Amino acid sequence: MSQFKGASAVRQSYPLSLDLHVRDPYVFVKGTTSDVRSRRDGDTHFAVRSASFWMAGGFDEPKGLLTLVEERTLTLAGQEQQVRISGTYRCHRKGMPGVGS
């Protein structure tokens, strides 16, 4: 969703591929390092916040599902714009050559 303050929201769906790395006490996703808020039974919740950006999500490792919500506030041509991206992603483990063999 993308929206200028006071205007109608524009919604767009599209496929997306991203990297997810879970390394206590952090999660790295979409180029952002987030703090792990809780981790139990393969279920990891994380969040990060700054003045113009926030991201929160959860990773259910047994099911391989990542749920993610992020929002950015931008100023374009003097107008404030909010961009929110949310989705559920199916995760697949990728091996690294020479690691774990």
C-alpha cells in the first residue's frame, strides 16, 4: 500500500523473493537487522523501529513461513507518503557449499 497524506491508498500485489537469516539475538531480512523479541519452539518474533521506518514479523521455522510487515514514511515533492508492505512468504533453506558437509 502506498498513500499520500489525505489521498486514497494504492494497493499492488506482486511476487517477491528475499533472504532471511536468524542468528540470535538478531534477524536479518530485506537488508535490515532486527532484534529478536521472542523465540520459542521454532517460532521467532522480531521488530525494529526508527523515526521513518518500522518492521515487525514472525518466522515459523517448522512450517517455513515468514510473516512480515514494514512501513516507511517518505517526503516526495513536499508531500508525506507512507508505504506499507506486508506479506506471508514460504521459506526454503539454502545450503552453502562446504558448510555442514
